[in-house]
Amino acid sequence: MADINLLPQEEKSAENIELLRKRLTVVSIVLLVGVSAFTLVTLGLFTSFASKRSNLISKVEQISGQINSFKATEELVVVVKGKVSSAEKVLSSRINYSNIFDQLSQLVPAGVYFSDMKFSSGKLIVSGKAKSSADVAGLVSSLVSGRGAQIVSNVTIDSLSADDSGVYSFIISSQLVASN
């Protein structure tokens, strides 16, 4: 049977336009809902990332403060270390006079007396008196012995003379050993 078209052609095209408009409206609404959902998701992610970023910035500032406090401490340690090493050099270069006197007192034979001791530039110059030349020789031999070598080295008699009463005056110079 043949289709009977009771609607005029203009109404049929208006109906098609209306159907097309309804479809476009549905597609527009779906697209609008999709874009809205995408916008909300993007806004949520942006807010989350902004919060994480601000947390990271605050952590970086906090850690930078700690690092700056450690820098001050490190600078202080470096300065103290430099001063300690300088002080250590001074202390190591000092001569332990009490040790020298203790060891020297054990080496001096009876009958030998010191009248003057000079310490200068790592040298020891001793002047004194002895009852005999044998006592002076005993002093020199004890200074060049193993125990004496712990105190002094390069022992030389600079002067030796006797007066009318037989008392010998002497001047002995020597180099101090560095370990004192």
C-alpha cells in the first residue's frame, strides 16, 4: 500500500527540525554535564595540589631554617677547630720545664752546683761550680748518657776554669730535645 502523507511537507520538515533540536539539546546537556564534571575534578585536583605545594613550601622553609642554624654551628666548629689546632701547636712547642728539672736533678752528681740556667731558642746553658774536674766530667758524661740524651743533645763545655781554692767554674751548653 502506498504511504499516504497527510502532513504537509512544511510540517514534516518542521518536525524533523524539532527532533534535531531535541537531540542537540540532549547532546548539549550531556556535554555540559561532562564539562562540569571535568571542571569539578580539575578544581579538586588543583586544590589538592595547591595544598600539597603549600605544605612542601612550609617544609622547605622549616628545613632551611634548620640548615641555617646548622651552618652557624658548623662555622663555630670550624673556628674552634682552628683555634684548638693553634693552641695545640703552642702547647706542643712549649718545653716541659718541670720534666727537665726532674730528670736533670737525677743526673747531677754530688759536688756539682748550678749558679745559673738559661733557656733560649731551644738551648740550655748551665753555669755552675764543682769541687773537682772529675765532678764536671761526671756531669758531662751523665748528660751524654742514655738518660741525659732524653733531655739534651750536643753537649759542649764552653768554659772550664779553677780558682785558687780548687773549685772549678764551668759553662755547659746543649740543645734541648724536642719531646720535653
